[in-house]
Amino acid sequence: MITCMITITREEFEGLVADAIDAIPADLGALMENVAVMIDDTSPPGRLWGLYEGIPLTKRGNFYSGAMPDRITVYMAAICRSCETRAEIVDLVRKVVIHEVGHHFGIGDERLKELGWA
């Protein structure tokens, strides 16, 4: 259990991440290929809330066959430390998931910032 201004269990946090993924429009969600979403409850130092590791869909070619899954990691402790209310956690989880999924689709940080997701 992570304690900040509020307390949230890992199971509750997992539910928030699942809700954020489920909120992705179905036509976009159907295009997500070979990507795993993980939760890290300890988080690295600093304010890193999420991380995309892999080859974006826009960069995949014939060589991609058989590649390990891309990974989106959502950092629970860092998100909880940055929030004072459950509503803030819900909003930040949604923003982080959308941001990292954007990277999976090949959208860079500058464009995500323009779109309000960075």
C-alpha cells in the first residue's frame, strides 16, 4: 500500500490503470500491438510517472517479427506522491496512460504537449 496524502492499494491503482486503458477509443485500442502495461509500485527517484520502452508502431518494419513486447510502465509511488486527492490520482493515471500509449503510436513529447497530454 502506498501512503501519501491519501492511501490507495495496488489493487485500486491497477483498477485505475485498467479504467484508463479501457477509456481509449476502441478503434485505437484495437491497433495496439505487442505492448504490455506494467505497474511499478516503488518508482525510480524523481517525478517520472510513466515510461514507454519499445519500438513505436510507426517505426516497425519487417524486422519487427518476433520482437519482445513493448512495455508501458506506470509508476505508482511517483504518481501518488504527486497527488493530494484520489481524484488527482485518477486524472494523473489517465494522463500518464494516454501519454505513454501516444508514444506507442509514435507521437513524440512535443506533439503530446500540444495535445495537452504531457
